[in-house]
Amino acid sequence: MPSPPPSPPPIAMTWQSLAICLGMTVVLASILPSSAKAGNVSVSQHTRTYRVSGETIQAVVKSMKRNGPQSELHGRRALGMADYRFRTSLKTVKKGSACHVENAKVTMRISYVLPRLVRPQRLRSSHQSRWRRIHSMIRRHEDQHGRYYRLFANQLQRSLAAIPPQRSCAAIRKLEKQIKKRLEKASVRRNRRFDRAQYRPFNRRLKQLAPKRRTRR
């Protein structure tokens, strides 16, 4: 479930990662890669799963809360998670008295962590459709984070390629770091706004699909 995010984490300047969670020890079950290249932006996507089980949808949700991936960003376990790492490659060339950006590339790897129901036949038949809907909710949420990460990668590449000529190549490297820091902070804010907007409707829908069972006295 989406949770209100805390203050932004520190930002590194080489390979970088950021985890955005739905708000609850990962068991690696499968890796499903996909990749896309658009000019000087290369993005690969990979999915891994953690195991959940239960005879009722309430038990399955408890299993997700217990076994979901640990989010360093939120300090708790999540129902699902989207994480990215990226690096930039900037080729510069000296022309006369100025240094120019000849080529700028961004490579990004997006990783998703999603629940996988083991022994699905054990789940009550009347709860099967609820599980599919909950899984779809989690998938859609993390996919949106993935779209925001790809947007960040494209914005970063365009901004680096547009760096104007500088007196030295060291000046270009300094601008590169500044641009990466500025755009990553903007990406963090974008994803956190999305999490905040999704927090209440997601939890409301989850409670509708997996309401607490009344205990008999």
C-alpha cells in the first residue's frame, strides 16, 4: 500500500537506485527481462517475485505484509516495489578554445518486485478473483513508477545533450553532475506525489477486497 514518503534520500552520481513502495525477505522466484532502446536512452526491465500463500484472501494479504520486500526508503515491508539504477555516458570533444558535448547516453535498469501466489488451488474459489484484482492493482501502481523512471531517463539524456559549449571539459562535467542531481530530485518528488495520491484509494480498495473477518465471541 502506498505510504506517505519521508524526506528525500541522498543522491549518488554514478549508478543510482531509488525504491518506491506500495506501503508493506524477498524470495527470488523468476526474472522476466524486457528492454527498449530509443536513440541514446537504453532501458531494461526485470521482474522478480516473492512467495505468498493462504486459503483466504485475508491470509494472502497477511502473507504479503509478512514476506514483501523491505523498503529502505519507507522503513517497512511493501506489497510491491519498483527500483531503478542508471548511469550516464558523456562524450566530449575539444574544438578550438571550447569543449563540446559530442554524445550523451543514459542507461537504466528498472527492477520490479511483485507477489506470486504459490499453491493457488488452496485459495478459496470465491476469493480467486479478489486475488487477481489485488495483484493487478499492485502491478499497475509499480508500472506507473516505471513510466516515471523512463521519463526521467529521457529528460536526463536530452538535458545532457543540450549542454552548451564550455571553456573546459571539466566545466561540462560539473554541469553534468548538477543536471543529474536536479532532475533526480524532481523525479523523487514526482514519484512521491503519486504515492501520496494513491495511498488512500489503494488502501480503501484493498480493505474492500480483503475486509477484516469478524471474530466470534
